Amino acid sequence: MIRWTYAFIDRPAAAAGRAAAFWSAVTGTRVSTPWGERGEFTTLLPGGADACLAVQSVGGAGGAHPDLAVEDMPAFTALACRLGAEITARETELTVLRSPGGQPFCVVPWRGQKRRPPILAGPGIATSRLDQLCLDVSPAVFDAEVAFWAGLTGWDARPGDHREFHVLRPSQDLPVHLLVQRLEEPRAASAHLDVACSDLAAGRTRHEARGAEFVREGDGWTVMRDPAGGLYCLTGRDPVTGE
């Protein structure tokens, strides 16, 4: 059983500091002291709640990936492998895997986290919350990825309002949910952040004021680029329910 979820914001090493500053500002968190063997990680710390966001300095263009915190890492990792995942690295308290469609994710020990970060207020009466990772997969592996993530998480899995989406929602109040998106053309699996906004226009204004760039409008979402070059979406979902 997954007891806590994290979204890791993977950005190129030269731009990771800008990414941490930006995402700290737009999520109402503070930046931790860098940690890891090479100082490659920075946690975004919420006030009065448990962290669920971190920035990782990586090679290449970066992206995003989920970390799943569980009580029994060996059993959960074995389940992932039975469902088709591949282990790519293993440490004492970290197992790195790749889904059947190629999406990286990590399994880590649960450390009692239970206090979900609050919704961010402003500007005006608008609210927002970074609460979702969208897994972008090629058309040929879409059904297999939906089956894998549904089987691994045990969450409620159902088609989204648009035919290219499949929604996964936990029964418990976890901070980061998952969405699987079928791409129009084949390419390597990747993931991007989704921020639920009660007012998309206000959300765009807030993010642009912090240095993000507008990319394009979608049907109920706005594609943005953060100051580190990473694409993400502002979505017109309810920040309270995620619906």
C-alpha cells in the first residue's frame, strides 16, 4: 500500500537552482539545504505539513517522476516487477525502477508522513495546488501503462473527460495523484507537473510574475514553461478535490 507520494521535479544541473526558487515561490514552500551525495536534491518544505515536492539536478533536459513511499519496500518492489517494471538501481532506502512503458519512478520507505500541504491562496480569491503528475506515454503502450499504474497503486482508475486521459485517484488523502496521457505520436515516456487552479487566468498571471512563460492554451488547461525550461500545465481542476 502506498502511504505517501512525492513529485520530483527533474531539471538540468545548471538550471536546478532557478527551478527550486520558482517552484518554491508558486507553491508557498521554502527551499531546503541541498542534500544527497552531490547536493543534487532540494526539498520544498511546506509550513505545518509534510513535504511532497523536491527538485533534482539531472543530466539532460529533465522532466518529472513520482516517488512512492511504502511500508514494505521489498514486497512493493516485487509487485512492480511482476507487473512488468524493471529495476534500474537499488540502494538501502531507495529502489529506482522503470515502468513497462519506460517511465522512471522510485520506491522509498514511508516515514509517517500524513499532513498534506495546504492549498495556496492568491491572487485575489483564486487558489491553487500542485497535486498531480501527468505521465505522457506513446499510443502503443497507453493501455499497458494504465493497467500497470492501476495495478501497482491500487487506486481508482477511470477514463478522463478527454479520451486521451486516464485518471488514477487514491482513496486516502495523498498529496500527489497520477494521470496517464496518451500522446498523439510515439516518443520516449516522460512526465510533467499539473497545478490545479480555481481560476486559470489568475494562475497564469501568478506564474508569469514569477518568471514562467506561456506556451499554449488547451481545453481546460494552460501549458507553461518554468524558468528552468521545464514544461508543465495549469489545469482548471478543483484544488480541493482534484476533480
